[in-house]
Amino acid sequence: MIDQRFDPKAHEQRVYQRWEEAGCFRPSMDTSAEPYAIMIPPPNVTGSLHMGHALNNTIQDILCRFERMRGKNVRWQPGMDHAGIATQMVVERQLAASGGNQDRRSMGRDAFVEKVWEWKEQSGGTILNQLKRLGASCDWENTKFTLDDDLNVAVNKVFVDLYNEGLIYRAKRLVNWDPHFQTAISNLEVENKEVDGHMWHFKYPLAGGQTYTYVEKDADGNITLQEERDYISIATTRPETMLGDGAVAVHPSDERYAPIVGKLCEIPVGPKQHRRLIPIITDEYPDPDFGSGAVKITGAHDFNDYQVAKRGNIPMYSLMDEKGFMRADGKTYAEEAEIAQRIAEGKEDFDEAKIAAMNLVPDPYRGLDRFEARKAVIADISAEGNAVMVADPKHQDEETEAPLIPLVENKKIMQPFGDRSGVVIEPMLTDQWFVDAETLAKPAIEAVRSGKTKFVPENWDRTYYNWMENIEPWCISRQLWWGHRIPVWYGPNGEVFCAPTAAEAQALAGDGVRLQQDEDVLDTWFSSGLWPFSTQGWPEETDGLKTFYPGATLVTAFDIIFFWVARMMMLGIKFMDGEVPFKDVYIHAIVRDETGKKMSKAEGNVIDPIDLIDGVGVDTLVAKRTANLRQPEKAPKIEKDVRKRYPKGFDAYGADALRFTLAAMATKGRDINLSVDRIAGYRNFGTKLWNATRFAQMNEAKFGVSVEPQSLDLPVNKWIVGELYKCTAAVSEAIEDYRFNDAASAVYHFTWDVLCDWYLELSKPILNGDDVQAQTETQTVLGWVLEQTFVALHPFMPFITEVLWDQTAKRSDFLMQQTWPGLNASFADELAAEELDWVLKTISQIRSVRSDVNVPAGAKVPVSLVGATEETGRRVAAHRDVIMRMARLEKFDLADAAPAGSVKTVVGEATIVLEIADLIDAGEEIARLDKQLGKLGGEITGLEKRLGNDAFVAKAPAEVVAEQRERLTELKSTEAKLSQARDQLASL
RNA sequence: GGUCGAUUAGCUCAGUGGUAGAGCACUGCAUUGACAUUGCAGGGGUCACUAGUUCGAACCUAGUAUCGACCACCA
């Protein structure tokens, strides 16, 4: 006999270990079996499990366990990602926190990287062990890490091949620069956020004191403003970049500035005697209707300006160093400005390198932080009187003329931040390595268009196309130390040798040539992009590669469609002969808290999956939630809320309950608002199954014996195997279609409502009766149906089902190795189904009436059936015992007529008569019947109206019409019987 | 600005053309026999709004309102 209840803590880890030791997670490598592969989205090596991982891996595990049971050769490929920036950040923080003066630069590259490896060894397994707690059936013996030697070989080969094809190149480009990490990052790693900003308006005086007539017109061409100006008005949100301006641009159609196009104007900042003059040019980019219509062009510090500068061959002067400080290198400002002046006047040639070396930051600003420099520039320009002035709006209503103040608009501006560092990203002109993503994207787009890879839900393909069709060159070099070193070596004169190894590079260069390897490492996503084939041994032609590429389904959240899915598509197709890396991409929801807010430590609303599995006291819960708040002052409120919401913390719900909850909530295309109540509900569900099994054991159910539907005798047994068949078919279909919520609810409903609430109750009189044959059949069916339920539930609740399997019979193998129920339609006996439907309805109706008329729960009621057909009579005889037991009856017999004053209800053709006149009040009973008649009447009117509509009868499908006719007949018959009963009562 | 999504019971959500559903919460009743982590019975919804298509609309179409996500962006 199994324990009183299931204790997850006592079993889960033990069961997991047994599976692992028995090799249950390894692919069968059975060549006759269909291969089935899922690549885990490799978690960050230093990460720990959060709710998103829990959902993501629960779904993968459901798929893998399901397909494994269906006989497929399953590899769920596990591993971890070295996560360049994220990991380097963690270790750098540790260095800082350890109090020593060491940072990575003072340590040096080798020592630092060694330190990171130490940290990886120390904490690297955490998340994988947490995945095991969840029950993940990964092929752990094949666990990979993106920095493993064999994966490194793959990375180098991909790089070299792409380089040799010209699809990877090095170039000086404007890139997103993270001044905190001092590295370039890709567009995707930049978060644009709206912040409060300012727009300053400055006057750029025309060279030599020239003037022009500035004319503004309204839409009809009437002149609204006309004045002589000796300047052009420029607006900017980043005044410090003025120092690097190369031109002022206006739209070619802008008549206001036509007189001065081609002339020079002065950047109104810096030492007066070395003011730089820049040309006024035309370009399509400026919007004449925005601001003054004139834009300063700072090619080295703005992406739009960069394009304009490239088109117009405008020099792009870099102003900042890698920390985001104003440059302090190079010649003096006076010297640099003079050269720049000659360039601007076309008197001196320039090239990229020459411009890059020039430092046009005036001496007083050199070495300032970029935001300090901004303040200084504004102050200096304003002091000199070159700010555009307006009347102070504060004084508008006064009689005296309002004083003038500099025009500074407060406005929301979009500012780029590093997604990891949180600092403002600086566009910087630097030498970087790029992948020609546009070329690689083409076949990747086509693969989705042609359906070789499908997104589920399919609307995500729009997102994919949208990004892929507008893809920019992918900056893959990072000025970090933790990652794959770029496989490029430079000769003494900058010659480039790209090769998979240093030795091969040396061979290319020739003996004795001194080579220096590129200092940079690759973007983390470069190696993640190879994951589907690098983990299978590529470039070797391994069995794993042949068998498990392409994979079946990629399971991931939408937020890495661009980062990861798109890159895997591009690189997989490129290097695996045009074959896509996976057939389906299942995009699942983001897990949020109960109120729909994104979980984050900074908000104090994180639910740790392990806390739900193991349980956690309220004090610990409070401590965890208030530990890393963005606004620490909110801690008391959070504490109060948590204590109110979870007075005792979380129970140890176990992994099964968590998994089932996530599956049940994993609907297509909607976020999950996770509620702990629901987890408790599904924990109860496990308990229910557990107790049903206990019941079976107490009644000597036979486990391990299979059942043939043809051999069954009792309708109730025929019925339950039919219901089981319907359930397993629904579950299979739903999982195949990624409708995990439907799959979960089908098996939940079967187990609780059908099996426990009905079948177990229906079986009690048989199991306790003296018909040995019926008893034996029922014991066999009960045991077998439960076993099949374990199987059907196993993908969702692997632990409790495995334990039940193990404890109900002597087993030679694991539940997880069983074959998925291959039940077919022969299990569905329609006659038995109809018969049991009648039994269930009869019991329910009687119970309902009892409750309505307040018959005491314990009272046994005499009931008779009037107007029953022969078939119903047979059913009464066959099921009398169980109906009497479940509806608490004193007798249940056929009768010709009902005694006066009895209470009636209707099932099918017969009237059910509760002979309890003395227990009830005639008036109340009439009222009850009237209420029911009212309901019936409404429905009947609706049906009659519909069926009376010729168009409906003519156009609706025949079966729909027939169905509704049938229903109308049934309702009318019921109505007639009830109204007769009512009239009888009334006439008393 | 572009794209996608949401709006259904008190709460969290299923439901893609044919009798409105689940879990939790709520109400009443029931505690020695699988299970109170329970059972039985019940209350509760103009399916955001408007107009269309259709015999028939929560569902399809168009529009409106509110909320949200992603992408892009005017210096």
C-alpha cells in the first residue's frame, strides 16, 4: 500500500537519479525509429533558473517525454552558453566587491580569463541541476558548452569560411559603443528608452559676417516672417557633439536656406581664433518642417548623420574615447582645427585614417565626461550670445517687455541604453568585424516563406520577416576577453591572415613572420547561432549530426527571435547545405506575476521556481523579494503585500504541480500571469490521482494486466475504457498541435471528473459485491485504466506518475519507457456510452432535485420511474444498486403512476418520481417547477423560432437542423411531463 | 510612424460560425471506509462598443474606445 499522501521531497530527486543512472535520457539511436531532436536554448553559464526557464523547459520536456514514449529516437540536447558580456560583468563585479584594487585591466587578460573559468567551474552547473529538479529529460551525457574545444573548432571554421567568401569583413563603421564595458555591441543589445531631454537651439554664424534674407511662408505662400540674418539656426539634443560637426545640411527644396547653400558657417564653440567653418550642404535627410529645417552633421556620433556624411563625403570627427570621455590625445586643438579648416575649404585631402586620428576637442574640454562637456559647451555658447533667444514665457502677461532667455525645449527623447550595462550608448566610429547578414538572411527568409520552417503561433513569422528584410550588417566583434577569440592574425604591416588555428595562420603568413592575433572576441550569439549543428559534432560527420539535424522543434520565447532564432536560421542553412535547423519554432509566452507585471528582482515580484517546488517560508520569501529592489523604499510595502498574500510562504508543491500549471497556462499567443493558487490546485490534482491509486490498491485492482475491449462485459467498464480512449486521443492531438493547455485540461478532466468522481464511485458496489466475475473484470479495468492514466499524465507530471507506476506492481522498467497509449476507436463502445450517460444523468438529476427541495443529505428517498421504456427498465435493473447508493435512495423501481404530491424530474422519456410528499411544501415545489419550466420555455421558444425560419432550414447543414429538431422534441417532452407534475400539485 | 496582440464570471484565463466554459473565490449541505490537498448541489456573464456579412456571430469584416508588446524615429 502506498503512503497516505505523495511527498515530492521524498521522491523527486531519487526518481530522477534512477532515471539518469538507467540511461533513460539517452537517445535510443535505434535506426528504425524516427529521430526527434530538441536543442535547449542554452542558459547562461552563470544563470539560475527563473520562471521563464521553467516554462520553456517544461514544454520541451513534455514534447520529449511524449515523443520518447511514442517510440522516437529522442535527443534533447542540453548545454550552456558562455554569455560573453553577462558573465564578464558578473566576474568584474565580484572583483570590485572583493575590495581589492584589482580590475580586469590591472590583472591582465590571461589572469582574468582564468578567473572567469574558475567562476564557471564553481557556479556553472547550478542551472543544469535546477533543470534536473524540474524533471528535464535532457541527454546530459552530451552536455555542451559554447566554449568547449569542439564547439570552438566549429566557430573558427564558420568564421574562416565566411571570411573567405567575403561574408565576414572588417570595416570602420559607426557602431553602438557601450562606454561601461568599453565594447561595441549589436543593435539588438541596445534598448531605446524614452527619457526627459532637452533640445537646445544655437546660432551658427555665417562666415565673414555675411547676411541673407530669411523668409518664412505659411501653407498658402503668404509671408509670415522676413528678416535679415547672419546665422543659421540649429537645434540639437547633444550639444557636445557640435565639436565634431562636419557640415550643416538642409533639404534641397528648402527655399529659406537656398541663398546660403554652399557657403560656410561657423561652429559657435571653441577658442574664438580657431573657430571651425563648415559648409552648408543639401541632403534629402533634413525634414524642412521640423525645427529650423537645418541639421548639423556629426558623422561620427549619430547614425543618421553618418549616412549623410557618407553621401556627402563629409569628414567624421570622433570626439570621445572608449570610456565616453572627450578625447585627450593628438595634437593641440589649434593645430587640429587648422587642418580641419583646410579640409573644409577643400584645400587638403583627407582619408579615413587621417580623420580618425584628429582630435577636434578644444583643450578646455579635453578629458571631460561627455555629460560634463555638454554643460560646458552650452554655457560657453550661451555666454557668447549664440543661443537662440526667446521671450521668457513666465513674463508673457506683464506689461513690460519680457526678458529674453535661451530657447531650450523640454521634450521626451529616445535615448539608447546598453541592455546589460544600463549606460547611455554612444555611437562610435571604430574598426569592427561584420557579418553580411543581408546575404545570409535571404535563404533564411525563403525557408519560412516556403514552410520548411514554421512559426507556431504562425503570426510570429511577420515579426521574423519584418526584421530579416531590414537586417543590418551584424557587428560580431566585442572588445571583451571572455569569448571566442577572433581567428585572425595580423602581420607586422597589418596583413590579415584568417585561419582556424594559429599554426595555419602562420603557414599562410610564412615562416618567421611575426603574427599578432586580433584582440577581440566574438559576439556570444555567433556561437549560439551554430548550436543546432556545433553540438552534434560538426564539422565532423558524426552520427549525431546525421540523425539530429534538422531538429524537430525549437522552443523559445519571442524575445530572442532576432538574437538567436534568426541567427540559427541564417547560419544553419548556410553551413548545412541549405537545410533548416528545425522544422517548427514554438514561441511561448512570457511568464508574468499574478497581476501581469513582468517579473524582475528590481520590482520585487519574482517567483523562484525552486521555491515552488521545495516550498519556502514567508520570511525567506520576503527577504528574497526585497533584496535587489530598484526602489528600496518600497520594501515595507512589498513585505506587507507578501505577508498578506502568502501568510505561510509557499508549500512544497513539487515539480509536477509547477509543470502542470505551466502547461495548463501555456496557451498560444498570450502571456502567462502565474498564480500560486493555481499551482496549489494542481498539487491537489496530484493528490487526487494518488488517492485514487490508493483506493485501487485497497480494492485489489490488478496492475500490469492489459485489457482488450472486446473481452469486457460490464457496461461501466466498457464505458470507462472508451472515455480513456477519448482522453488519450485528445491529449495526443493537442500535444502534436502544441496546444499544451488543451492537452493538460483533457487529462485533468478525465482523471478527476470522469475517473475519480464517477468511475470509482460506480465501481464500489461491484468491488464490494459478491459477483466474482464482475469484480475481477472491474479490478483489471481499474488497474489498467489507472496505469494508462499514469502514462498519459507522465509528460506533464513525470515524478508522481513514475512513483505510482513503481509502487503499484513489480516493474521491470520505468514508466517513462512505456509506450504511449495506442488506443483506437474500438475502445469506444457507443451503446455502453449511452447507457452510462443515462446512469450519470439519472444520479445527477436526483441529487439536484434533492438539493433543490432541501432533502436532508442523509435521508434515503424512495424513487420510482414512470413511463419508462423496456430499455430503461433493463437499465434500472442493471444499475439499481449503484444508483441507489450514489443518489441515496431507499428504493428505485418502475411504476405505472406517481403518488400524489411527489417531486418529479425527467430523464429521457421517463419521469423520475421522488416520493417525499411529506418532506416538502407544495407551494415551494410548484415554484421550483415553474422556474424550470420557465427556463425550458425560453429555450423552446428560441429553437422553435429558429426552426420556423425557412432560411435556416434551407441553408443550415442538415445535421445541424436535425440536431436542433431532436433537441426541441426532447425539451418539449420534458416540458410536458414537468407541467403535468405542476398541474397535479396545483390541483391538490 | 510600422507591426502584432488583448478586451468573455469577482480574479486569472480557455473557447475561431451552431445550447457561453475552467481554475480560484463565493453560497448551502455533507466528516469514521481512496481523498477536507475532499464530496454533492448552487449563484454569478447584453462575451468592450458600433455597423456590416450570414439562416445563425464571443468567433468573420470594417470602424471606434481602452490597454499592452515589439520595431523604427525629427536633428
